[in-house]
Amino acid sequence: MSPAVTAANAMTRFWAERFDEESTVCSGAGAWPLLALLAWASGGPARTELEDALGVPAREAAGHARELLAVLAASTDAEAALGLWTHRALELKSTWLAALPGGCAETLTGDSAADQERLDRWARERTGGLIERMPVSVDAETLLVLASALTVRTRWRVPFSEWTARPGEGPWAHREVPTLGRRGAPADDLSVRSTPAGTITDVRVTGQEDVDVHLFLGAESLRAHRVLPAALAALAGGAPAPLADGPGVTVSERRSHTPEDVLDVTVPKFAVAAEHDLLALPGVFGLATATDASRGHFPGVCERPPLAIQQAKQRAVARFDALGFEAAAVTAFAARAGSAYRPPPHLVKEYAVAFERPFGFAAVHRPSGLVLFAGWVTDPDG
């Protein structure tokens, strides 16, 4: 796993440690390259804080940002875009502009309403309409907006069936829950890991191309901020536990025409959306000092006027249905059989996992291991 992927995944885990019990979704992969490009151009205490948040030296951060963007550019199911809008009064340094993807820089007109519409339109176009508006707002003090858009669309190799169920117990008991089910999946799509948060069940739902979605279930007593970070860490390796010991897992035996064990999965159909204020989590994103408007913090962007972070936000959505998964995030920083019957010959184990209470999920770029989106589902109705 590359240093950029490792660092971006760590940011997603740290972010998940701050989750409460509401349904939510976030993308560390969407925020990390922007922070890296800012860190490379930063100075003073802000540089140190950004380095700590990124997990890589600031002097190498721009290269790692390009590395992560290259991973996304190579993906079939993921698309990423970066945009820069600056006030004409800014004299941007050519070295910093050269670190950005070509053709991404535009000028703010100074008309806040018109500029806001341009930025909102960019968010809609780069996410195929999944994100309607840029998460930051433009005002008379805005000199620079740096934004990323990350979109994932994948279709399952084997689709689910869909019906409405009424769970007999748990927090969704006696509700009508849109439910997805699939029988006879390969048992190796099920992993059970021993983690610091206890045993966690991980069901992989394989996409047709290069993105898979993992569904995580921990002990019933544990909340999102414990289960999801531990599950994300386990994706990179963790102590295996017997499959039968996984939360939500039941095991039976049946006759089969093939010798392989199989997996049955039921999971609610879900849609979640969230808006995050990254400035509210300075320990995750390293932006505490960078917001101090009494001085400039990014001499590598421009010398005059000095720049401080005015806003830093992410808007994200994710949808999981019978045919596939789609998600988007915009992150922005503003400165300021036939024949006779015979019993099947093989006796196999049939593992069944039912997600009937809050659970976590992650969309993962299979070739690189990059966690594109991570979230928590409290209300399956979304």
C-alpha cells in the first residue's frame, strides 16, 4: 500500500472515531489531497499541524497528493476532480500552480452570487448531480476556493433481490424495512476479525470493476466510533477469528452440488447524506492555526495578501441498493436442476449474516486498498 493511500486511510479512521450515532458518510480520500497541497505551501505552526494530520512530511505532500489523484484517475468506478478559484488580486506562485492538475484554475469574478452559482454548478457536474451545491459559500472576503469532487459508481457482480421485511427484534423491530438479500455468495466474501473493539464481521460485496463495498457489524453494545475505525484498520490485516464467532453470523449445513461453503446476506437498502465542518475537528485535519486571520499561513501559495482558512467543509452522499452503490463527496476550502432428483453430493456450511441493527460500511478501491468512502447506517430508510 502506497504512503499516500496509507495516510488517507488513517485520516478516514481518525475521522470515524469522531462519529456519533447518526447515519453519516465521509471521504478522507476526498479531503486528504487538498490538505496535502495546502500543507506543501504552508509555513510556521500551521505547517506542523498539517503535517501531523496528514501523516507525511509537508515537503513531500504535493507529490503524495498527485500520487493519490493518480490512483483515482486509474480507477474504473471512481472519478475525481480538483478545482481552484482565486481572486484576481492574488499573485499565485507558479511552483504551487504547477503542483495542481492542469486546467483546474479559474478566477473569481467578485460577484458573490455569480461565483457561488459557478461553484455549485461545478459540484453538480463533477458528481453527476449527486451533490447539488458546493459545501462552502463565497462572500466578499473569499480570495481562494480549493475543492475536490470524488464520485463512485459501481454495479454488483451478482445483484440482490429486494423486498420489505419487518425485523422481529432490534432497533428496527416491527418497522417495514426495505431489505436486500442474496443467497449462495462465496463464503470467502465473509471475514471475521479480532480487533481492539472486539470481533467484527466484514461482508464484502464485490463490484463489477474495481470498487467493493464492505459491510461491518460489531457487538451490539458498541457504537460507530468504536466499530468503524477498528473495521477500517482490519481491512489492512487483522487477526482472523472463526467465521461462526462473528456478530450477526449463523451457521447451518446443507447439501450442495459444489463443495464450496456459501454465504447468505440480508441488509437494508440505505441512503445516507452528511455535511461536515472540518474546522470543528482540528485534531483530524490540522486546521486550528491555519484559521487565524491575524497572519498568513500559506506563503507557498502567494506572498500577498496573506491567506488564512475561512471555511473547510465536506458534503457527502452514499446509496446502496439491489444493483449497486453510488457515492459522492465534494470537499472545499475557502481562504478567508432437470432430470430425476438425487441428493446433492456435498455437505457444505451455509453462513448467513443479517444486518438488523446499525452497521458500518466502506467503499474500497480494490487494487490500491484506498478507502474511498466510509459511513454508518443508523436508519435504513435513510
